[in-house]
Amino acid sequence: MRLLPRSRTVIIALAASAVTTIGVVRLVASSDVPGVADDATVDSLTARVAVAEWTSMDHDMSSDATGYQMPPAMMPGMPENGDQRLAVSVSVVNTGDETRLLRPDGEFVLRAGNGSGRWTPHSDTFGDLPRLAPHNAVTGILYFDVPPAKFTSPAWIEWTHDDTTNRLTIPLDGTSAPSSHSHNP
């Protein structure tokens, strides 16, 4: 069966609309960024990024806002003005028979834009976990404060453990960071 040119246009428009509506796009390294994978194993530890999403951190300080308005200086831990916070859920599994050292806050870095952008975690939910017991797993969230203008595709998480560096894909809802983070005066 041969489609008429108008039919092809309608099908392409519907497919584009479906992709836009679903909105799930995987920011992955393109062919110019070698070595990016869905998971990586080093010394019996396997790491995988489960999900990543932008967190809403805006707060309204305008005179017509409802409720008590706390100034940015009284809100420790908020991203700097103009930055957005990216929450990246990472799972690490110890498949070996020995306890392994693990320091998530020092081992994971966010990279973007062919390596020109580099961010260390602002904070995480792993807690003080220096070791991972045999045949156990842990999942935590790494929070990165990123200036949206510098966060460009391709993007990945770089994991350095025991002097071995791996690159992990980032499944991210949406194609880009929110336009900006603001502290509305």
C-alpha cells in the first residue's frame, strides 16, 4: 500500500505529537562521547542511573504571594539564583562476596555538553555509607545545582571508583532544564 504525501505528513505530525505528549526523552551521549552505558561494573559494584528529574525550587517573594514569605538568605540549601536542581537516582549493587567501599558523594559527577560542564553533587540521600555489604544494594538521590544555560545535551553521570571511570546514561523527563530558578522579590 502506498501512502499519499498528505497521509505521510499526518502520520509524521501524529508521531511528533505523541512524543511531545509523552515527554520522556533520554539525554544520552551521542556518538561523539565514547563509553556511555546504561550500567557499569567496577570491583563487584554495579551502578545504574534509575531516573533523573528537575526539582521545583522556585519561591515567590512578591507582595501578592500567599502565606509567610521567607527571604532566600533564610533558606539554606537553595540553589544559587539562576541555577536549577537536578535530582538523579542512582542504584549501586554489590554482586561480590566481599564488603566494598563506596563514597557516592565523591564518586559521582554530572557531565554535560561534550564534557565542558562538570558538577559535583550539592547533596545526596545516601547518608554516611562508607561500605556496601556483599549481595546488597543501595539507591540514593544525588542533587546537582546546574545553570540551565550550561546544561546541554549530551549529558551523563561520570562514576569514578577505584581509579576506574565509567559514564552512565541519564534518563530524564523532558529535553532541557527549566528556564531559570528565581527568587522573586
